Amino acid sequence: MSFDHKKISVNKLIAELKNYRLIKEAQVNHIIKNRATLPNDTDISQQWQYVNNGSNGGVVDADLDADEAWDITTGGVTTEGDTIVVCVIDDGIDLNHSDWGNNIWTNHGEISGNGLDDDGNGYIDDDRGWNTDNNSNDISGGGWGAGHGSPVSGIVGAKGNNGNGVSGVNWDVKIMMVVGGGNEAEAIAAYSYPLTMRKLYEQSGGTKGAYVVSTNASWGVDYGQASSAPLWCAMYDSLGKYGILSAGATANINLNIDVNGDLPTSCPSDFLISVTNMNRSDVKVTGAGYGATTIDIGAFGEDAYTIEKGGSYDGFGGTSGASPHVAGAIALMHSVPCAQFAQLAKSNPSLGAMLIKEYLLSGVDSNSSLTGITTSEGRLNLNKALLEIQNRCGTFDCIEPMLLKADTLKATQAWLSWQAGAMASSYEIDMREQGASSWITQTTSTNNIQLTGLSACLSYEIRVRAACSLGVYSLYSDTLTLITSGCCDVPTNLNVNNITTSTAFVSWDSIYTSGTTYNVSYEVDNSGNWLTLGNITNTFVTITDLDSCQKHNVKLQASCSSTLTAFCKPIAFDTEGCEACKNEAYCESKALDSSDEWIKSVVFNTINNVSDNDNGYGDHTNHNTALYLGQTY
């Protein structure tokens, strides 16, 4: 079909066409041309992460599609004229390297060396950034060294197309270096600097401060728990309020972060993007963290070629190399030539940041090595991330709902919620059984709704669009697949509580299938002699007549009409009645190795044994002491 572009923009027309229920998809008829925008940097061919030709064990086209992304933009400024800044929090930057060009940020509101806080931001002489390690303006790192921060910064923004060395994700960008992160207090202090500068930028109308859009932290605490770091995790929400997304490198250990924790990548903020490590074969590196709910995306880190301290170049690595590709991508997305988006990101910074994150994660390349272990199940693609914005340009006056989530209340009901757009007055919710041809539509004025009348154990497709003023509708959200409960599945969440010398209370979650009963089996200390309590209609039972001071195992299965499920994995418990020392609760070691903690001494009665950090276990069975009944030790 054809249209008059003087009367309606192409993006607006596509949005309107997609609102018709009989039209499944609409797009422009692209004119194909040869393209490959690459900078003239002398070592660009070694930067396989941008264009992978399959050499050195790589896989052809397993790359960021950077050449196609750079057809759209190479970074630098927004269409509103705001100079884009990325804050790298690390050990410093090699200021003497020849490949920065003019990409190191300068605080034009500060007069260097006059001993005054010229811009009133609370920092004296912060002409190029700040050092929270010694509260100075020494961003070269001082005693920290800059050996880590220089390659990280190079990935974000080594000067591109200057005929020298390498290019960053952004050919043009401003890198704000903040030295810090040695401990949690310093991490919070380090994040406070870019937050202060973005606030100042907004308050001064851009005459002071900096238009910071992302931060990068290629460091953290292995096994760190978000619950024990509320101040640290809250910083990401504070940054996000002012439009700053933060990229965090997860642990360089093959570790499930959902279960074992990591800081900062287990922090629950919507404004944090947690990144794991990929190699040139497009596979997650074994020694890199993962998590279906905590880790968002994979990016190339292992052997990523970039700037090295001392004026040279080399392969970098680890999740430390993966994360700055994401921080740089955020900056590049802000430079997409779409004035409507740039205006939205500036007028509503937190919404703009949320959209950037949504589009970056939606624009990944699906990757089997990340399936089921990251939220996006994909690897960063620069070009697709930029197209997520470019293809929506003209539709940002009515933004589609984001982050659809559905929680099953019971087999026939579910609670649906989503991130609301700023312009929506109401929402249309479309739902259908998976594979059906027609949708059933409901409306609501809030960003959540209770879905009722569902069938048990059935898959549904759900999508939502916003209704804005004057009959304007947004695009539809991504389609969410919901599987209702009520299938005859193995029961979950088996728990044992209220244990006495002879009884234990066992509970579990219902599978919501009509007529279901449950069988609970238990044994003493792996004896293999299982006893069963059958035909239980509740989701709990008390086991009686247990032996005191014994280890027991318990397992559970469901019976749905004539169908028996498998047993769930047994769990163990100990009945009461043992002497105090056996029932005593001991703290659990959270250390990875003896560099974190070790037993320095054991003192008990006549035993007084002192040990060193020998990075292992010792045989101390030769130590003994006499204990007497009725005595206290």
C-alpha cells in the first residue's frame, strides 16, 4: 500500500494499522543497500565483538551487529543537544592514553586547582570526576592503579574513527570516572557523585552538572545478599528516578545468583541491569554467574579487545568486560535520532530509563546458553536495541505497557499487572487460549486486573495496550504466556515444622486439581523402610509415633483421580530428644575459600589448638580431653 507522508508519519501509520484486530503485523518496505559502517581505527579488525568473522575459534556473526548500529548513530549527543555521559566507577583511568580523543568528561562548571567548589555540588576541584578513595579529584587512580578502569572505559567509549587503535561502543561519548567501590560505604559514595551531577544538570537547565544516563560497576561482592545491603540496592532506584540506568557485572563464578546471591547483581531495582559473560563462540562462559530472576542479559566479555593501561591494547575479560558493553549501549540508545523519545527521556527521566531497559532486553539475540538462566534469555545486540527505539519513533505520545507479570491465585484465577505509561487513561487486555484465533477483551483504568473464569491447567496468551487521549492507542505489549495451575503435577514447597521428639507437622502447596488427594511417605535415616499416610485431602498432616533423636526423610506425591504423580525430592529433618550439643544451631559458613575466613583457634577444656590460614582442612583427631557427667564446660 502507499500513503501521503505529508499527512501522516510512517511510524504513526504503522501504529494505527497495528490497532486493527485483523492486521497481525505491519512494517515499512525497506529499501536494501550495501552497508557496513566501521570506523577507521587501526585495530578495529581485532574487535571481534563488533563484527565476528569466525576467526580464532569464533562463530561468524556472533557479534553485537555494531556495524549496522553505527549506520544509525555513533553516539555523542541526544537530538535535544544534551551531551551524553557514562559514569564508570572503577580504579581510575589512564589519562595519558592516546585513544581517548575528547571522550573524557570535563566539568565545565569547575575551575581546576582554585580550591573552591565553583559549581556548588559539594565537591572541590572536581574538574574531571572524583576519587572517593581519598576524597580528591585524582581520577588516574593513585594507589588503585587504573589497570582495570582503563579497559572498562575503553569498551564504553574509546574514541572511534580517529585512525588510532580501537573504538568503544560509542565513537563519541563523555566518560566520567569515579574512583571507588572498595567497600559498601565507598560504593554508595561513588554512586552519589553521578547522581549529584545529574540532579544539578536538571536543576540548572543544563548549565551545570552532567547528563549522565548510565553507570558501570565491574566489581562486587561474591555471595552478597541484597537483603543485607538495603542502602546499596536503594541507590539504583535513586539513580533511576533521575534517568540513570546502572549496569552491573555479576560474579566470575559458575553460580546461581538467585540462590547464592551477589552484590550488586541480586539487587531487585528496576533500574539495574545485571550482566553475565559471553565468549566469541556466543556461549556463556562457564565461570560466570547466572540467575533466571536476577541476571538480565549476556554480553561479550571474554577476550574483548580494547584499551590497556600504559598506552597499549589487549584482550580484556570476565564479566568486567561484559558489563561496560551494556553501559555503553544505554548511552548509544540515547543518541538515536528520534526527537520524540529524547524529549520524553528528558521530561520524564525515570520512564525514559525504564523504556531503555525494556527495549535493550527486548532487542537481544536469543541464545540457548542463556535460556532459562537469565531474564531476557539473550545476548546484547546493539543494532536491535537501537531499532527498538527507531521503529517506535512517532508513537511515544502513547506508550505501550511494559513488564507484564501474572501470578496464579488458583486454578481458575490469576492476577495480571504491568508497568503503567505516563499518558494512559485506561487499558485493553486481550486474552485467548494459546493457539486460538480470536481474542477476548477486557478494560480497566488501573495497571492491574484480576482475571477470572480461567480453565485449570491451560495455556493462555495475554497482551495489553494503553488507551490515551483523543482515541489514541499504544502498540501492544509483548505477549505473555500464562499457564494456570491445576495440572496434576508433583506438589511443591514441601516443609516440615513444629518438630518434637515424636511428631512433625508437614505442609505443602495445593496443585488446585479437583478431587486431588496426597500421599506422604517417611523413613528413618535412609533405612529404605518407607511408611505412608495416604488419601490426605488437606495440604498438611502431622506425622506421629516418630523415634526421638533420629534423622528422618519425608516425601510427597499427589493422586488425581486414577493418576499418581512422582514423589517430590525428599527433605530431611531431625526429631528432638538429643543432647544439647547435637540440637544446637550453628552458623553456616558463607566463605568461598580461606581468604574470606578460617578457624583461627579452638579452645575447649584442656584443648587449646591454634591454626593458620593453610587454605584447607586439617586432621585434628589426635586432640582429646576428658569430660565428666554433670560438669559444665
